[in-house]
Amino acid sequence: MGVLRFAPAQSPLLHTKFTPNDAVKTPSTAVKSFRQKPLIHATLSKPTAEILPIPRVPPLNPPAAEEKPLLRVSPSSLQRESGFLIPNENLDSNAVGTGALNAMEYLTNILSSKVYDVAYESPLQLATKLSERCGVNIWLKREDLQPVFSFKLRGAYNMMAKLPKEQLERGVICSSAGNHAQGVALSAQKLGCDAVIVMPVTTPEIKTWGYCSTLGDSYDEAQAYAKNRAQEEGRTFIPPFDHPDVITGQGTVGMEIVRQMKGPIEAIFVPVGGGGLIAGIAAYVKRVSPEVKIIGVEPLDANAMALSLHHGQRVVLDQVGGFADGVAVKVVGEENFHICKELVDGVVLVSRDAICASIKDVFEEKRSILEPAGALALAGAEAYCKYYGLKGANVVAVTSGANMNFDRLRLVTELADVGRKREAVLATYMPEEPGSFKQFAELVDIIQIEKRLYVGLHTEAELDAMMERMESSQLRTINLTKNDLVKDHLRHLMGGRSNVKDELLCRFVFPERAGALMKFLDALSPQWNISLFHYRGQGETGANVLVGIQVAEAEMDEFRNRANSLGYELVVDQADFLRECYFSHSEYIKTNKSYIKKHAFRSLVLSGVHGDPLVPALCIFGDSVVDVGNNNNLLSLIKANFLPYGRDFVTHKPTGRFCNGKLATDFTADYLGFNSYPPAYLSQEAKGRSILTGVNFASAASGYYDRTAQLYQAVTLTQQLAYYKDWQSKVNLYNLGARRIGVTSLPPTGCLPAAITLFGSGSNQCIARLNHDAVSFNNKLNSTSQNLKSRFPGLKLVVFDIYYPLLDMITKPTDNGFFESRKACCGTGTIETSFLCNSGSVGTCSNATQYVFWDGFHPSQAANEKLAQNLLEQGFKGMQYKRHKILSPSKQNLPPAYYKLMIQFTLVYSFFWRTCHKNGKKHGCNHIVGISKNILQVQSGNHTSQNSNDELEEDSYRYPIFTCANT
């Protein structure tokens, strides 16, 4: 494979002056254009060609001491709603700088930069139509109009211009996925030095300018080759972003924005890959205008900077999405991260649909076509302004590049209207009977007529109304608009349900190069039959390939090893709809390409649900483990409405949850497809449409025994059931059918950090007697459950085991992805145990994802996620899933098939746990039998008889009842 060597041109570049009609006026300085390709001289050398020995010269920066490996994370571990600002908790605009240069050095270097030898001051243009639509003034910093159609030439030239003459004479080398290479090539020609450019084979053709040879399947391979050759030949390696001089060059973009904008700036949105551009802009703007927000924007599947700021250290992504190839970076630069950690306000994540919509917005506004990375900042700006309701402010979006292959436009046009929410992807089931399609066409035509009559006013509510009409006409309809797998593949597939035995459905990402398909087939065929194959080339860093493969259960391990050996990314966005419509087998492959899931439910949990929820409503009863803020509205002292509680929640604010982030019930709502979490019944949010999909009645310090809740002024479980009955009457859901009640076992109470602190006598071991009590309780709970079900055949009661899943996390933390299981992240000492944890707690950890417990009694968000998956798997394993909306009272006369059972989550896991004693005997801490009868009575309206011979006596222990219900 060859590499490209640039030699100085023999004739000077033509001098031109760029004066766009709508540009902000700038000094009429002559600039040099790099659009005259004939003036670029290049020679292609084969790797087998002899290379003359050149004395080794120390690199520009001596190699640093060996560092410990970076934390490896998945992009999916940090996902937020589009437009939500993931804050930088370490922001300090007054910091003097901890990187290679201090704050003043960066400022002065930017002011004295010579980038204008090759670049020009790009215009700052108002997007008039877009501003009118969004209600804010959106300004576009048009870096896509530079001679190489991206901002990259600024940093490359600034670094190369500072090299000593002798280093320039030895030449430079760089590795790049495209834009940086063009910047280095233009700079080399201007400075009269020899340049070697190495690109991976996946580089879009437009970025190679038609004649650049490539090396390696990935950027990492190209970079490794370039750095090694730099050492061998004494060349200077020009990094794409991680160098102070590169950052300084990119910082001139920020200097120009401040100079060009006459009014106050609310925020500057910057696309983030390795972090060079945002670090440079922040280094300047935050020093001269600290009130201006600097906000990074990243794709959902390439969020290295967001994750690095979230963890407080640089991380490496285990895989990265390639749609926005200009920012597809697995790890951000070290110097860039130091600057961003101090100066960047936060990061916004956007979907590829939103990026495509922004490409279309710029085309309609300026008749220019941006590449995906070039439209990234605009997508973030639009989403941010909408999310926070920003009006009348000035926001700037840096349009960073326009180097996109023409064949990519096909995908962009398909997704642009989805991103604008002008197009939806729906799936409708129609009975095989005469007249069914005509009925379908009549229902669909309603919204078409409405669109013609009310252009521009159709909304998501209109779509919901149409879907309700379909449902009411017994045409089951599912919204798949947010499912990428459907948009990439299913819309192109025809046919019915597959009856192939042992069929796996998986999605690979093939590199766009010759031989990729044969490598795949050689590894898997003919041993395993390929039952489906759909190749979707997108003209980018990889092609999406949907594959159906027949693999017997006994061959799963071998198949997994073969698939991993390919080195291809393996991703699955599996929706239950695909399995139901097209595929008969329920075994899917997990996203991390090393684990095969064998249950339909688990694939559902891992992928999420992108259409309607799997159940109409979610009701939650319990105590502090599932309280989401009811106690905030009581006089109770037992509250969690202060930091650090809630610091890792989506709002990064305390909500009343006794956790650093999400509860197990929150994750359950996510997995079931709800767009929001059931509100606290006593809160202001629990009104109107918000209560139609369920509410949360839980109250911290509640339990089976009402006196305990009364002691702490909490909502008793009896009162929670009364609230539930009141809620039923409000939403008219009484006739939806019997509810499934899920009751959890006791956890290993002797392993709670509070128990170890209070009763461990200085030991770090679990308290055996408390665990023994929990096991004894759980045995009685199972017996009681069986007894109740035998006496009341209509009672759908399921006992969920949380003892052993939590014990497994505690005793084998590393196997479950944790570092600490005996101590809590916050509040593990005797004093903190009394008051839980608070902002003054000493030693609160910075990263709760490594801890099983958040405080002395409650699991962390990370542990809650694992518990939710395990509990839902227990409850739903082997069950069928169907999606239906809650029907309004007027629809109550529909056929019984349209009524769905409601899911009910009850979790009483009190942090005021104890074994009560009175007169030397265990004393009334639970009434599970009475509570179970009350729940049944509320649901069915039937009175139940008393029985004094229940297996679980009324004088047992004080704990639990958790969760779940089948549809």
C-alpha cells in the first residue's frame, strides 16, 4: 500500500480574495487559495521501495512516561435526551491552566498566530429562516468555506510554521481520516517542505482529493504507521488535535467570533472529536468573555469527551459510531482534555437523525451541503434551545466542514425529515380478510388531508391521534421512528415471519474495503447457514449489515469466538417487533460483541424500546428504595432532597430519590419503553396527562407495618393503596383487568454497609446472623405466596429473588463490573449512617459507578440497573409482549382484546431495617399477608377471608415487597 509524499510546488499559488455577499465584512487581506489541484506535486512510493537512511532525530516532544491504561467504557453508558446539557462539574473559568501552556500563553499565542497565511477569517452568518423557526438568533461560523473546506488547516499550519528550519527540511508526516491531511498538505506547500500523508482505507474519497493512497483499515493503524515512520526518517509528526500549537491555531476561530459578533453571545456550540477546536475556542473566549457558554456537541455513539468529563478523566470508547466520521474518535487528546475540563460548560448529545436534519437546514438556508461533523454543532444548538426554551438570545454554531461523499446524501435525505419530525416510521398489523387494506387506507388518508389543509401545523399529537384511530379500529400500530435498525434495514426488507430453526439476528459493521465480505464468509460459512443478509453501504467508515444465521445452542460459544475474531463491530438495536414479524427465534447477540443472550427478554432490555410502551401503566409502591419525591411533600425528616443525592440523575439535581441517579424502577420504565418516569403522587407533576401512564406512591420509611411509617411521618402502605384506588378512579382504568403483583425477597441485609458498620465490630465481612434472618424470611415468603395463590386462584402473585443477585454483586464485585461492595460511595461511617449522606459527608466517592452501594442502605445507580434487568428477566421470561396505549374512558367499549393488564411495581426495602424485639421476642414488623389481601381487595373489589395459619406470621421481620406485572 502506498503513501502520498507532497513536494513543493514549482509555481506560486494564485492570490485570491474571498468576498461572499452575505459575509460579515473583514479586512480585504489577500489570501491564498488551495483549489488549484494542478499546482500540487506528489509522488507515490511503494512500501517495498528503498528508503535512504536518515540519522535519527529526537521527536518534537520526548515520549512521556508510561501511563496506566485508560478506563474503557461504552458510549451507551452515558446517554441523555437530545438538547440536555451534560454539565462539566469541574468547570473553573478562573483556572490558570494545568496543561502544557498556561492561560495567558494560550491567549497571547492565539492573538499572534500566523494562520492567515493560508486561512481567511470565515464569515459569521445569521441563519434567518432557522432563527425565525427556533425563536433565537442562530449564527453560523462558516469554517466550511475555508480553502480546504474545513477548519483543520488553521492548527496544522500554526504548528508547522513554528517548526525550526532544519525540522521542516526533514519533512513532516501525519495520519488523518481526511480534513487534517488536507490542512497539512496545504501548509506543506505554503512552507515549501516535504509532507507524507497516511490515511486509512475508510477515508471518504472526497477527502483524499482523488489521488491519495491509503494504509490500514482504521485510523489507529494509519497513525501507528505514521508515528513509526516519523521515528525512522526523522520527520515531525503533525497530530490532528493533541498539541498546544494545533490548539492555538484552532483558537483563532474563537477570536474571530468574539470580534465579529456585535451583541452579547449566549453560547458557542462546537463539534467535538479529539477536542482541538473546542479547546482552542474555550482557551480564548473564556479569557476575554467568561460569561459566554462553550458547549460541545457529540453524536450519541461517539461521546468520548462527554464521558471523559463525566468520569473526570480521559476514557477510551470500546466502539465508536462512524456516521459523523470527522468526530469519530475513541479517545480525546490529553492536552485538549486538560483545557476542556477547566473551561467547557458541558456537552450536548444528538442523534444522526438530528444531524441529517441540520444538514438540510443549512442547505435550505445557504445552499451549502455540510458533512455530518460539520452540521453537528448546529444540531446541538437547535436541540439545546428547544430543550431549555431559549428565546431571543444569540447563539453561534461552528459549521466545521463540508467534505462529504456524494453517495452519503442518500442516507441524509432519508433521515432528514425523521430528524425534523416531519416523517414517522409506523408498522401496522392487518388481518388477512377482505376490506382490511381499504380500511387502513381510509384511516391513513385522514392525516394526509389534514396536512394539505393545515400545512406546518401538524405535530406529534396529530400522529398520536392517528395511531389511536388505528388502534380503535383494531389495527395494531407501532411507532418505530426512533429505531435505527428499522430505518437502516427493515424498510428495505419484504416477506413474512421466518420459521427458520435456531436463527440468530445480528448486525455487523463492515469496513468499506474489498475483501471484507469474504473475510466474514470465510469465518462463518459454510459451518453455519446464513438465512438473511442485507448490506447497507453508506459511503462512510463502515457499512451496516443485517445478518440472520442459524446457530445451534451447543455451538454458541464457538460462534461467539469466531465472530469476535473478525474484528468487526457487532451491534444490535433489537426491537421486539422484528422478532415478532420476521424472526421466530429469540436468541440475539448483545451489543458488546462478546456475549450472546439466550432470552427474548434480555435482548429487549439491552436494546431499549423505541415505540409504544410494552404496558399501559406502571404503578410503584414502597419505601426509600423507590421513593421519587413523595416525602419531599411531607413533614417527614426522611428525605433525599439535597446533594449529593441525584448528582448522576439526568437533571443532576436531587429529586427525592435515595440514590446518586436512577432507581431500579426508573430503569424498568426505560426498558418498558416509557418516555418519562411515573411522577410522585403527592408532587405537582402528578396531574393531567402525566398520570395516565402510572404514578409512584412510595414513601421513604414506609413498610408492611404501618406504625413504622407513622413514627417517621411517612405514607403508610395502607395509605399508598388508598391513593392507588383514588388514582384508578381518576384515569378510569378499573376495568383493565387483574394486576400482577410482584413481591421481592429480602436482600442480604447483613451485607449492607450500614449493617457492617454498626454490627461488624470493625470487620469488613457480612453479618451472618442478619443474612440468616433474611433467608429465613424469604423461605416463609415463598411458602406464603404459594398458600395465597392456592386460596385465591385469581391472584397473580410472583416472588422475585433479589437476595442472590445482590449477594453476587457484593461477593464478586469485579465479575459484575464493580470495584467496591462493602463500603458505600457516600456515608459509610457511624455518624454518616445516622444521617445517611449529605454534602458534608467526608470521603464521598467521585465515581459511583464502581460502587454497589450509594449510601449505607441503598444501591447505586449502576447496581439498580443490574437489579432491574435481573428482576424483569425473572418476571417476564417466557412471556409474550404486546404494545398498547392506555385507552381513554370513551374507548372502554372496545373489544376485550384491546384491554391490557397494568404493570405494578411494589418495593418496600426500608433503610430503617431492623429485627424488632419486645420482651425478648420478635415483634410486629410486617404484615405481608394482610397487605397482600388488601392489594387483592383493591384490585378485584372482593373481600378476602382471614386465616391465622399463614406461613408468614404477623410477628416476622420488617422489610419488603417489590414489583412487577406481566401484560
